[in-house]
Amino acid sequence: MRALVLILSLLAWPAMAEDVVLGLSSDKVSITTSFNGSQILIFGAVKRETAIIEDPPLEVVLTVAGPSEPVMVRRKARRAGIWVNSDAVEVDRAPSFYAVASSGPLREVLSATENLRHDITIDRAIRSVGAPAGITDAPNFTTALVRIRTNAGLYQRLEGAVAIDEHTLFRSSISMPANLTEGSYVTRIFLTRSGEVVSQYETLIEVRKVGLERWLFNLSRDRAMIYGLMSLAVAVAAGWGASAAFSLLRR
Amino acid sequence: MQVYLPVAEVSVNAFLILGLGGLVGVLSGMFGVGGGFLATPMLFFIGIPPAVAVATQANQIVASSVSGLLAHFRRKTVDFKMGSVLLVGGLIGSAAGIFVFNYMKSLGQVDLLVQLSYVVFLGIVGALMFVESLVAIRRSRSQAARKPRERRHKSWIYTMPFKVRFRTSGLYISAIPPLLVGGMVGVLSAIMGVGGGFVMVPAMIYLLHMPTKVVVGTSLFQIVFVAAFTTMLHATTNYTVDAVLALLLLIGGVIGAQFGTQIGLRLKAEQLRILLASLVLAVCGKLALDLLLKPAELYSLNPVLN
């Protein structure tokens, strides 16, 4: 596959045949009982058959996107003196996690056209089609979604966070918060020159619950009855145990 | 030490949860209440999703109530017949409560429902308790010899049909009021994630005129089953019971309860009640302010279910 991409890119840009060779510090994130967020080092090199072109300089933009899901965004309004949820807009698709890192200010390393074509910035990763009748300011809801997730560390815009050495080696590290959603995280790397994408590469980082977390979560979904009974059994046993232990202590 | 909760899908500090469980345990030991009314809002505050907090708290209540019930069972201060009638009401109420909970969730108003229930019930119970214990303190200070109050006319409760004899409580009353009280507590248990002892105990004393010594044991008997039923309903319909969170709360609670009992033994009953009333009112006030003041973030995100 990579060979095919290489061939295709050689055909497409015979003059500037540059391709990404990527490394990840880890291609899977395991959510264990002690999981407290994760730091992923994304590094790689630019493979090329021709001499390095130094001007315009090579820039790198990379994105990591968690699984997309519909989200209900609700807004509070004052009704009868108290603040209650009133208006709601369903955002059709929003990634649960999204980080975009670049080697320089985004507007310099990526042209607006290329951003539209490849959906790189956060606002391009969110799809919101229409709002219910009666809501005239639907964009405010999308803005709020981005603001809330940015504050929670789920959406990150890391300009200048990709380091490039000798126009060839690049590296960046993305920190993922503890409240990650499970799924395949699409990781894309774009090489750009004067705002134009000259090469791109895509891979997946798997985020999975493992061990006890996996077992408990599956049990709670697939065998809810057994899970509920198990929770109750633990509770009853603990209550009985505590009562017995302390009546022994008092004696 | 961070622990990732599998169902809540958030990472929390284990010691924070243990401490919270412990604090609630101290309260339950001091005052003989489950402490759910305090623990559930605290869990919201830590960042546990409300639905998970409410469901998990119901599971935690089973544990603390079993422990208390066994102690009362040994002292034979449980009226099983009254408890069963309360329980029947409780199960019906709990099912109705889950239905309301899920309906409000689909409307996006579940947080409001939970918060309003808290403000209303904590406000009423806290204010009543506060006034009552102030009066009691003043009475004990004035040292005035008082005649024991005569029991007034038999209340409306005695005029209702379907009379049943409750031997342990020494009552011969209609089964309808206990059913209603039980049903109300069931609804509260499902919506608020509380055992409902703080509503049921006063209702049993002032409404049903049960003797004080059997009140707590009987209330615990009912709470164990209603909370267990609520846990099962939440676990099977909403998948929101977090076993790891429940376990952490439980360990803290068990240890805290012992310290609480020791503290409780050193304070006078009126002082205890006024402390509890202040605490209930403080929690109520905090929740009321959240509803009345303009929130810093007007928008909130919810997953779309289906």
C-alpha cells in the first residue's frame, strides 16, 4: 500500500517527490485502571529521490481525530427565574478528540483552499447540517461545542508544535486527556510547501479499554442483568462484612 | 492515584472518592442517614456524569443500608410487615421514577429535574429539622416543667379503609398511607439517587406515628430493597452503574461510619440535629444558587442516544 502511494506520488509530483515515513511511539493507547491520559510521540522523516528544495521551506501539519459522533448542544435560558436548558441543536458529527499540530502558524503553512480540501482545522472536522426552526444563531452552538471541548483539552490547536530538522526529520507529541472515547484515532500527516499540500500520509492509533476495564464495560453493556446483580452482590457482601467486622471489633 | 472508571469513562483521584465516601460514612454514622443527599451532588461536582452518579449512588446505598439493617435486625427493631407495605409502594414508585427520569433525559431536562428535586426536598426537610431542633434546644434551656402534650384527635389516617394491624409498631391503621410514603420514597430514590431516609423517617414518625425505636430499622429494610431494585433498573435500562466507583465509595463509607458513630456518641441529640439541618440547608442553598445565578457556561453537551 505504501509502495502504491509512493508510486502514485512519484507520478503526481515528479519534480517534488517527497513522501512521509512515519513512526509512532505507540500505535495503541490502552485504557487501564490507572489510565491518566497519554502522551503520543509522532515522528517521521521525509523520503525523497531528489535534492532538498529549501525554498519554499517544507512544513508539516498533522491531525489526530477521535471517533465522530452526533452531539446534542443545549443552551440554558432564564425561565421563571431559574436557568434551564431551552434551545438545543444537534451537531451531526463532531470528533470526540481532535488535535491539529503544525510546524508554524496554520494560516502560513496551510492555504485556505487546502484546508477546505483536506478538512484540517477543527471547524472543518465538525459537521452541522441545519438547526431546528426557531433557532437563528446555530453557529453559536458549534462555537460553544468547540469552546467546551477545547477547555476540556479534547480539542487542541498546537501551532508550532511540530519540530522539523534539516527539512527532513519531524516530530511532535500529542497529549491525550484521561476522558478518552474508545475507537480508532485517525492520524494524518500533511507535508506542505507555501501552503500547498505536497504529500500526505494516514494511519490509525487504536484507543482501547483493556483488562478489568474492558471486562467490566462489556459486562455492563452485554450482560446488564448479571452486571447489576454482581454490583448488588458486592454491595451486600461489603455491607454484611462491615457489620460483622465491626461487631467483632466492639466485642 | 488516578483510577479510570469504566462506565463513567472519566479518570478520578481514588483518594478523593475514598475521602468522599468516608465523609458520607461519617455523616451516616453520626446522624443515621444514608448520606446520599450529600454524596450525589458531590459526585456531580467532581465531574461524574449525573446519570452515572445517581445510579451508582443507589448501589452504594444498598451496601451502607445492609450494614445498618443487620445491626437493627439483631436488636429486633425492624417491623417487617410495615416494611413490606412500604416496600410495595417503594417498588412501584421506583419504577415510576425511572420512567420519569428517562423521559426527562430524552427532553434534556434531567439535570434540572434532579436539581429541583434536591432543592425542594432538602429545603423542606432542612427547614423543618432546623426549627424543630431550635425549639427543642430552647425548651431544654428554659427548663420549664412542661406537661406532656396530649395526643390530639385521631388524624385522618385513622379514617381510611384497608386497615392492617402492625404488631411490632403497635399500630392498627390503613395500608394506604404507608403505601404512599413508600411510593414517594421510591420515586426520590430513582430520581435523586438517595435512599430517601431523610424523607421517610420524619414521615414515619409524624405521619404514621410509628414508635421511634423501630423507625430507623424499618426504613433501612425498605431502603435496601428499593435501592437494589433501582440499581437493577438503572443497570439494565441506562447502563450507568459504575462498579469501580461504587466500590471506592463503599470502602470509604464503611471506615467513615465507624468514626461518625464515635463522634455522634459525644454530641447531644439536639446539637446533632441542628448540625444535620444546617448541612442539609447548606447543600440546598448551593444547589439553589446554581439554578438562580447565571451559569458561567450557558451551553452543555450531551451524547445523542439511539
